[in-house]
Amino acid sequence: MDLEINLKKGIGKLEFGLSIEDVIKEIGSPSDVEELGEDIDRPTTILHYDQLGLSLFFEISACTKLSCIDLDSKNAILFGKKIIGSCSKDIEELMEKNKISNVTKEKEDWGELRISFEDYSIDFYFIDDELVSATFGK
């Protein structure tokens, strides 16, 4: 599967707004399905595709649709560059080069550095200044 991130649109052939059924038709059955809901405002179904390094989030509502993607695959591409394993400076420069600013940085309680670009709904997570995952939405 093509793992090119299209900000605010999706990844590869998977576009935000697809149903769970559409995603399964496109890329097959997930490795695992996780249901979140008891303690959160918006119940969510997560399809994990371990072999692709991809987790797809579907908020449960009248029309459950793909709303968020988390990936940690070394094959993930953003603006023509493989990003997993990059340092924070390289990611910030890549975003700036593509005219994306409004950056915020925060150290998470569990130790990761999160660099966010809210205008494009993307968060990058770093451990020891190495990008380990990216999460993005519509």
C-alpha cells in the first residue's frame, strides 16, 4: 500500500470519510480491532494494520467514518520524503519548506516530544529526537 500522507485528505488511497467497510475492501482485514468508548466523549473503533504500521480511527456516530490516522511505518512519506526516523529539526524544516507553520511543541507526560501543526491537524512524536510516529486528521 502507498503510504504517502496527503494532509487533511488521508493516506494513499484511504481518504478521510471512508467507512470501515470501504477501508476493509481497499486494504483488507485489520490485524486487530479495538473499541474505545466507556470513558471518552466520542466512542471510537480503531483498525490496526500492524504489517503496514498503520492505525485507523473511526468515531462512532450516525455515520461512522475514517477521521484520524496514526502511523509508524518506515515507508511513510510526506512531501516526497520518508519521515519516520527523522530528527525534529528535519521535520520542522520540511514543514516550513512546504509553507506550513503555526508549530507548537510539548513534552508529553510519558516522555515523548510532540510537535504539532494545528492548521494541518498533524502531530509528530519523537523519542530521543527520532520521529517514531505521526498522527493526523481531517
